[in-house]
Amino acid sequence: MITLAPMRKIVSDDSGQVTLEWALVLAAVALPMYFIIVVCLNLLVAHYRMVTFMETLPFP
């Protein structure tokens, strides 16, 4: 006969719940911030390229 005691023990174990919640909160904050930083850096690079190109043009 199969007993369900080991399965109940696994289901009722909450030892890693706090760590998992903090990891999910960190992922929910860190991943969007990473993409925002990447987009801002790309915009900054594009602006720098435009400014340096405009400064190197000869006077008309």
C-alpha cells in the first residue's frame, strides 16, 4: 500500500519560501531595470555619435 506521508511532508515544507519570494521580487525589479539601462545607454551612444559627427563637419 502506498502511503502519502512523504508527499504531505514535501507539500507542507516551507523552508525555502522566503528565499524564493525574495528571488522573485529581485527578478521582477532587476530584469526591467537591466533593459531600461540598456536602452538608455544605447540612446546615449546614439546621441554622442550624432554630436561628434556634427562637430566634425567643416564650416559652410
